[in-house]
Amino acid sequence: EKLHISEPSNAYDFGQIINAVNTNKDKAACADLLTITDPKKLPMLLSNKLEGEILVIFIESLEYYVLGKDPGLVYQHLFYLSKAERFKVVLALLSKNEKEQVQQLFDLLSENQNHQYSLEDLESLKKVYEL
């Protein structure tokens, strides 16, 4: 059954949707969520709930479903994701494979570069992701 995604108004709603998305490993629904969520609100909506598996499903959803339509939105989400509480902790705990997925998304972003971000922006964000 497809998850119905509506824009979360607070961290609690966002958390509920993320839990459902994560339980079902529903990357399409996760992409819907990220498409309707203002990237600037991401740190507030995630609150202190960022986990490795959430970061990974975000990365996969952005790569598989959002990148082809809107690389600028992907960049924005990666940028604000790095401002979330626990980001550094979660990053440190990623496996080698998961880190490679993040690297791959950055590679695709540089190939699909558009006016919303420069390659310099991308390079400095990669450093934040320790790539």
C-alpha cells in the first residue's frame, strides 16, 4: 500500500512519516516527502532524531527519484541535512558502503550541475560530508 505523504507541520509529524517510510523502505514515498518539504526546515523537522538509516534512505531517495528532476533541490537538502543535530555523529557511523553511496550522489550532482549551485559549493559541501 502506497504511503500518502502530506507536508509535515512539525517535528512530530515528520518523525511519524519518516518512521513509516523507513519501516517500509519506501524510497518513492521518502522522495515525495523530501520534494514537498522545504529544505530549510529539515534541521527543525528532524530535531534530534537523525539516524544512519534515515540519512541513507534520504540519500537513496534523492538519488533515485529527485536528482533527475531537480538537482538544485537535492543540493539544498544535502546542505540543510548537514545542519541537523547529530549529523556529525551519524556521519561518523556510516559504513564504507554507505559513504560510497553519499559519494556517488555528490558525483551525480557534479555531472548534473545547474545554476542553483556551483562546483565550488559542491566541493565545500563534500568536505562537510567528509568525502
